[in-house]
Amino acid sequence: MSSYSQFVTPETPLLVVIAIDQSGSMSEPFTHCSMILSKSEVASMIASSIIEELITRCNHADKSRHYFDLSVLGYSRYDVYPLLCDSCHPVPATIYENSRPELIRRTIEYITPDNHLRLVPEAYYEWIKPRSVGTTAMLEMLDSVYNIVSDWCECRQNHRSFPPIVINITDGLDDLEYTSLHYHKSNRIKELGTDDGKVIFINVCIDSCPREERLYFPSTKDIESSHPAAMLARMSSPLPPLFNSLHKKHNGKIVSNPPYAAVCYNEAVLDIIPMLNMAVKMPDNK
């Protein structure tokens, strides 16, 4: 299982699972571009932007197409719960096309990877409301994601699909220390897949730190054990080679060698979507 070459079509949809840390530590302030927001607000922006991207892509050639199955989960207080509908079970993203929430508009100062300042008009539908309460239910989240992805992959109609993409948005501050159980449960998820490849498990880490600490899918050899995202990087998938060109587009040149870890650390929302676009390969004539 290593080709990662399947197109996304109505016959071979892609499963995207988004898990959002909504624990109490997500209430802490975070500097996003020029704005001071809470971590939960940034997590909401990231998740909402991804959800809108998927819904928009379903409208192809003026027709609504079942390109994506979508499950969005929140986790806190030892509990995991659905955020978009009444169930954690994946549903076609097309069901949300005619029920968009409030449109949030703002202009932000965005520092590009080559340190240029851009004023970016930002507008996004707030699919996910910010929330931060209680303890972190990361182990429970990993169990829930495993069950969701395993059930989807076992369905015969999904065997030929591009493997599921799981995106965990968190500040990485579990109330318990990271243990072998965290890695065991994340490894179980990464071993799932379709005939086209194994699950791509991505961790998006939001933490309060200087801009210099930003990471965008770094080489697995370049993450020091002392880095705040090191543990999440160990839980993440190695990126398949098809993602290697992301580093040229993002940094202007490749500064380290693959394999790259599927982890982002304090990366701007605008830089998460290109990763998803790289994975989703849709034919032009469908």
C-alpha cells in the first residue's frame, strides 16, 4: 500500500477526519499574524477553512459531486463529540453546501515564509465555534478516530480510494505525559488504509512561541527531541513522496531532505490548505 496515486472521484471519495482539541488550555492567547486570538479561535479558523475548501471543491463544473466524506470531532473532558452534525460517522461534504454559517471578514498582516509583509483580506465561514473547557481527551480522540477510519476503510466501495487524511489540531498539551500508549494508538491509525496507501495522520500544533519556531512539514531528522512539537511529530505520518514539492512552493527551495513529518507548528492558516490541495487530485473533466 504505497502508490498514493488514486484520483478523487464520486466513485472513489476521500475521507477527511478533523479532530479539534477543545480543552481548557486552548483558551490561552496566541498571536496569529498581527492579531492576538485564543488558541481555540485559531483552531476554529484552521478547521473552518479546511471544511469550506472541501465543500467548495464538491461543486465541480457547476455540479455537486460526492468527492469527500467528512467527520469533524471535538475532544475535551475525557469525551469525544461531533461538531458538524449529530454523529461522528462520516457524511458526504455535499450535505453542507446549502447551510453555510456566518461569514467572518477581516484583514490580517501575513508574514510570508521569505519574511515579506502581505495584507491579506480574510473571509471564512465559521463552521466551528471556538470552545475551550476541561481536560484534554487525546487518548479518547485517538480511539474514536481509529474506529471511524477503520469502519470507512473496511467498506468495499472505499477500497480503491485515496487513503483517509486525519488532521488533529491541538496545542499539544495533554494533561498526562505522552506515553507509549499515545504512540501505540496513533500507530494503529497510521497502519489503516486503502489499496492506494496508508492513512496520512497530520498534527497541526498551535503553541505560544516566537515566529522563528514555525515548522511546516519538517524533515524527520531536523526535529530536535526538545522541540515542543517533537512528540506530536512522532505520532504523525511520514509524508509520502508526492508531498515533497510542497517544500519548494513554501520555502522557495528544499532546505532539508525527506522523509518529512506530517506535522505543522504555529503555521499560518493560509499555509495549511496547499497541503490538502496537493493530496486531492481530481480530473479536470469531471
